[in-house]
Amino acid sequence: MTIHLHVCSPARGFPSAIKQLGIVALWQAGFDHDEIGVIASLHPSRVAKVLDLVRAQTGALRPQHPEVMR
């Protein structure tokens, strides 16, 4: 699955566009909110909000199948 996001300047308090793309990629790779938060230096609730915003724009996000990630 490939997601193409068109992003503008993030709203105040949200991570940069590259971090947002990284959050989506890490989530699809199977990392949980806590792990992504540690990697991106964000609170897990902020990670959840970013993923919720992406879902609102693109529909349901699904992690890649484990065999695809290998």
C-alpha cells in the first residue's frame, strides 16, 4: 500500500510534514504509538492525532502484511 500525502505547513503544535510521513510509515511497519513517540520525540497522544488526521483524509490505514515488510 502506498500513501501519497499533500501537506502544507503543519498546524501549531503538530510535527513537521516529514515527521508526519515518518509516523505513518512507522505505524504501517508495525510500530505502536508508544514506540513511534519515542522515535519521533512526540507524546503518543500526538502520534494518535496525526494518524487520525491522516485517516480523515485518506480513509482507513492498514499496516502492511508482515511478509511484505521482510
